[in-house]
Amino acid sequence: MIRFALLLFAFFGLSGLLSARTVRSGTPQVYRSYRPARTTIAVEDKETKDPLIGATVSIISRADTLRGTTAKEDFYRTLAVYKCDRIFRDSVDLEVTYIGYKPYKKRFAATEFRSRIEVKMEVDEQSIAQVVVVGKQIAMVFKGDTTVYNAGAFKTLADDRFEELLKQLPGVEIKDNKILAGGEEVKRVLIDGKNFFGNKSQYALTDLEASDVKSVRVYEELSPEAKRQGNTTARKEKVMDVETKSKRSVLQGGNLEGSIGASLEKDYSGRREIRHSEAGTYYRNSEKGNWRFAASNQKDDNSQAENASFNSKLTPTKQTDARAEYTYRRGDSTTVSTTVSTTVDFQRRRQSSVSRSMTEYFPTDDYALRTEESSGESLSKNLSASLSNLTNIQRKQNVFFAMTDVSFDNNSSLSRNSTSRRIDDDETRTLLNNDSDNRNIRFSTRLSYRFALSKRSSLAFSVNGEYGTQDQDDWQVDTTASVQGLQVKLRNNGDGLRYSFDTSVDYNYKIGENTRFSTSYAFKRSYDRSKMLAVDFLGDPQGQLDPVNSYSYTTDTYSHSLGTSLSYGRDGLWIMGSLTGVVYQVARGERFPEKGRFPRQFYQLNPWFSLMSGQSKRRFTLNISSFSQMISTESLRSTLDATNPLSLRAGNPDLKLPNDITGSVGITFNNAPKARNVWFNFNGGYTFNYIASQRILFLEETYLPQYDYTAQKGAQLSTQTNVEGCYKLGGIFGFSQQISSLRSTVNAGIDYNFQQTPYFLEETLYHSGRHALSFRAGFESGFSSKVKIAVSSVTSMSSYSAQKSNTQDLREMVRARLDLRFGKYFASVANAYEFYCNSNSKAQTRHNVILNAAAGRKFGKENRLGLSVGVVDILNRPDYASTVFETDYMRTSSVSYLGRYGYLRMAYTF
């Protein structure tokens, strides 16, 4: 009996040992290789011995930097540890930071950085006094040169994303899907010190929940590439490090949604359609890379309708999109870094609109007799697809980069344009119908390699290439024109070909610890061929060549550039100056109507200087630069473009290269205890060899011998010439602050711009002046997790003065949004008001009032399923009005976008 009991004990003991060595796949392993961490860093409070989970740990050894956060570990007691498997051959600087504690910094010899290191953090009494106040939470504090935002001082709704939180942070803006801090773009967004997004920082806006954010740190440091290359003089870049509550190693999710509704207005086809949309997304972000999938098919864009988003240019689109992206990364600023990114895009779109415009010419003896009115309708379709791949391999100071991109685009459009022109008592009318189809194919590739020559110098080579084709096929028909010479029935068949090649070599040398010298040479060649064959079927059913609208020309451009630069960077001071000399050679060839080759050569010197001084609390920047503007091929053509007989265009082969000199000065102030951010910017510029249009109005039929063409009565010929006297001045003031009593953020700003532009009336040169002033203000609530209010207002005024003419216009836009969340129920209401008027065209005065509303309910334990109903653009269809000032006329126009509809939407988030 005793032997039997011992046998059972041995059997169960062995089975328990085997089960303890079973991996996740379920396969038993009797032997398991395990390598403990070479260095374990434990972080705790010096007095209380409490573990500080989420502390930021930075390990720096020469050009290598490892950064991460401490994680929870249960041993004999709960610990906060960070484990490092690396072996360092040089000394190691260990830095540990945690909100409310003094930074810990210590240097270790390579042999000392082993086994277990205990870090005792001391409480920073001054920081605690700033962050923890009875009844309040301070929004932001300074930790050295780092700005720390306390997310607990801002309230967001339960299902808000990180973007909604950023809108409330003083000094932080979101423009064009980019994050700006203190007016500078944030280049990298880290999650708990980990690089989840690579160089796609915009993914953090939608992939991270606002409720999971504990704090946001904004600081500046050298890019991983600069660190690896030992380039301490490089300009530091903005980095945002988001501390989360969950401390996840993988950030993933997605959603599925669909909606169905009815359009309450007729579109371009004259029908009211049943409207629907289907969409789905999936994303997975980790330190190793990213997976992203997105697909949608819709007849309208109500993907944000739950938030009752408003847009004065809302238009019903038929659109199909598909996108897949995969990115693989290995490390960030470690010794080896590899990134392979592949993206596939597909898009199909259809859009309709109605436009009207009125052109009033500045009063002269001839132009006072001329007015022009036009209206048009259009329907456009687009089909495009692209495939891109990016590979970046870095090892120590050696970097290899390769990028390939292939795209296809096919678009077609149908349009009708009705024009009425009156000169004195004579009126001409046209009703032009266009049917066009365009196809484009493009392929581009880029290769570069940088390697170290020594500890202080490096050499880089780069090669880029691009190839593309363009095919065009269209009809232009107007057989009802009131003037016989304006009637047209043309079949156009065109094609184009373009390719370019450029290569460069760049040498860098480090002088001392803070200065770097570089010199570079680049060569570029581009070739562009454009050909159009126009056949006139108006008078001949068999068709005959139309020499006016047919052409064939090419442009060969060569450029050589040699540049040198010197940069200095140290302790909040960064200075860089460069000088580049460029030689452009443009060989323009025309094969129709006669063969000819017209080479031109341009020389240019482009100096550039930039200075940045100060840190996050106070920052001063100065930039001065000079750069040239390349002249378009159309401007250099010697033949006449008479596609529109009433608007003739001719180039000027003798044009000189315009050159811009610009400068700007900026000052930024941050006051962390008061959660306030203030900035100023002043800028100006002057253009040498400015290209101005010179227009001649023909009051009777006129033969033009240089082009062998007879201009119709009422036609206008536009040519171009170089003049001097174009300059501009401007300034910006911005203000952002959290109101602690309301726990909300307000922002305001003033923009002013003045520009003087040369222009011609007949043969006489004049100068116009334009003043533009705008005021903007906004309010983002942060006082409740159930109610959110957002209000913004922009008032813009401009004054335009020309020869015997002075015009003012005014635009006011006010937007407000209210979001409610009560348990499983939600509702959103948004209102937009827009007013526009100008002093010369009372008919263009517009009052647009747009009201959108949505309401719904969440279902399930985690509220992942949502059902909502809504109405978009309840009050009136928006008409977008604007005024454009040109050299000799003012055009006021309005565009109608059809957008009123009701819908039922279902969405599931996972």
C-alpha cells in the first residue's frame, strides 16, 4: 500500500512538472531554454517603497538609446521593473522620470551595468504643489525642457478618441491630420515610451482611446537617425510620449458600419436616390509594426454623422475606397533598424455640383463696357489605384533606403458651361458641352545609401527616377453660340509622356562637438512631351484638322546644383546657414505647326539661414531664405492657345526666372502653472522678376500676324512678362489657455496680410494692394464626461484696391456642436452659420444656416454596437460664395453642393 501511494505521488508530481512546462500551443516541453535579463531596473518611491509602475526609463550609450516604461512584476512583493537584454561596451547613462518626482540620472561603467539596479525616486515637492491642488487638477507642468499635460484635468466622452483630448491641450493643434505643438509638427508619437506608429503619427489620433490616456509629455530630442550617426548638431524634433493606464503592448481595434437613407434633393442626374454606405476598418499597432485595412462603398460621406459633423461644402459622393498597409519594424534607435512598408490603394468617386459666377472688369475706357456671367454643371468620375513599398535598413551609421510607387488614375467628366459676355450693346452667348476622359500611369523609385567614412565624416548617395504617361480623349461641342465663329464641334485626342532622373552626393564632416559642415552636388534631368490632335466636325462630317487647337511640343530640363552648409547646435541654440548655386537649362521643342527648338539657360544663387534659440518655456526662431520659381511650359510656349476663342493665351519664351526672398520671425511663450500658450509670428517677402499677365481686349475682329490668327470681337489676349514691385507682409498672433474654473480650453488668434501685386491694363503697369484681416476664437469644453460643447468662430475681412477701384468683402463663420452621452443613449446636434458679402456684388450676399442632428443607443455589455438615426443639412442647401481678385477683373462665384438627406446607421466597434 505504501509503495502504491509513493508511485501515485511520483506520477502526479511528474505530470505537474510536465504541465508547467507546456507552452501556449499545448506541446509539452521537458527542457526549456531560458535566458534571464542581463540588467533589471527596479523603480520605487524612496520613502514609501511603493513601486512606480509606468516610469519612463532611458538607457543611453554613445549613439544608442533604449527607452521604455516600468511594468508590474509580482515577486515576494509587487515591483515596478524594466528589463534590458543588451550588453554595452561603453559607459551607460541611466535616466528615469516619473510625474511628481525628481528626475534620476546616473552614469555606469559598462561592467557596472549588470544584474539588478535599484532606483530610489525622490518626491518633487514643487511639482506636486503644481499638480495636486485641493478641488483642482493643474493642466500642465514643466519637467526640465519637457511639457507634461495631465489628462485628468480634461474630461472627454466615453467613446472619444485621442484627437478629442488633444484639441483641449493648450498649445496643441491638429491641422491637416498633423499634430502641432507650439506651432511645430510632432514627428513621432510614442505610447508608454514605445514606438507604435513609426513615422505615421496621425494614426494615434484615431487608434488610441482618450479615456486610456494618463498624461501627455511633449519634448524635443534628436531623431533616431541623427543619434545613430552621431549628429549632435542636427535640429531636434518634437516628440509626444503618451502615458496610458492600460500599458498595452499591442494597440488594435476596428469597426464595421452601414447606413441607408433617402436623398431629399435631386442630384446632377435629376433623381432622388436611395443612399447607402458600408465601411469597415481594422488596425493593429505594436513595436514590431502595423497592420491596417480599410474599405468602404458609399453614396454619401456620413462616416462621422453620429457626431453631427457639419461642412458647408457637403456634397453627395458615390465613392468606393480600399486600402491595405503593412509595416514591419525592428528597433528604433537601436543598432539595427529595418522598416518595410507596403500600401495598396483603390478609389472610385463620382461628384456633382452647380456653379455660378459674375466677372466685373475694373473701370477703364474699354473694360467698363464689358461684363461676363457664367453658370455650369458638372459630373466627375474617378478611378485610381496605387501600390507603394518602402524599405529602410539602418546599421550603426550606415543607412539604406529604397522606395517604389506605382499608380494608375482614370477620370472622366461631363460638364455644361453657359457664358454670356456683353461689350457695349453687343452680346455673345455660348453653351459649351464637354465630355472628357483622361488616363494616367506613373512609376517612381528612389534609392539612397549613407555610410561612415570615419567617426566624424560620412558620405551619402541618392538616385531617383520617375516615369509617367497621360492619355486624353474628349469632345467639345457648342453649335448654338450666338456668334458663328464661336461655334465648335471638336474631337480631341491627346497623349503625353514624361520621365525624370536625378542623382546626388552629400558629404558631411563633424567639426568639434557642436559644428557640422556639409557639401552636396545634384544633377537632374526631366523630359515632358505633350501632344494634341484636334479634328473639327462642325463644317465637315468627315472631319478636318483644326490647327488652332492642335499642338505637339516637348520640354527637356537639365539642372546642376552645388551647395554647402554649416550648422551649430548646443544647449537650446541651433543655427544653420547654406548657399546653393543652381544652373537650369530648358530646351523647349515645338513640332506643330512648325519644328523648332528654343534652349534657355538660367542661373540662380539660393542662400538660406535659420536660427532657433530657447526651450519650451520661451522660443525664438528666425528664418531667411531665397528660392527660385520654375516657369511652366505653357508660359514659355511661343504658339497661341485658342482653345477658348474669347480667352486667348500666348507664352513668352524670353521670361526670366522669378526669385523669392522671404523672412520670418517667431516668438513662443509657455506658462505651465497657468496652462497658457502664446505665440507671435511676423513674415515678409519680395519677388524679383515677378511674372505679370498683360491682357488686350479686342473691340472688333483683329488679325494677329505673329500667330497667323484672327481674334473675334470681344476676345481677350493674355501674355506674360517680367516686372518688379511684388512684395507681401504679414503677422500672426495666437493664444491658447485652459480656464481652470470651467476645466475647458479657449483659443484665439489674429492674422494680418498685405500684398502689393503688379498688373497691366493694356500697356500701362499698375500696382494693386490687398489687406486681409481675420479673427478666430474657439472653445472646447472639458468639464464633463457626459456633455461636450465645441464652438468656433472665424471673421475675415479683406480690402482690394486697384486702378479706380476699391472693393471690400466680409465672411463670418460660426460653428457649434453639442454631444450628449447618458448611459447607453447618445445625441448630437451641430449648427453652422455662414455669412458672406462684398461691396461690389450685392447679389452674392449669402446667409447659410446648416443644422445636423443625430440620436441613438448603444447595445451590449461594452456598448460596442450602436444604432442611430439622423438628418444632415436640415435647414437649407449651402451655397459657398467667394471673391477672387485678378489683375484686371474681380470674379464673384458661388457653388452649390447637394447634401440634404436622412439616414439610419448601425455601427459595431471591436
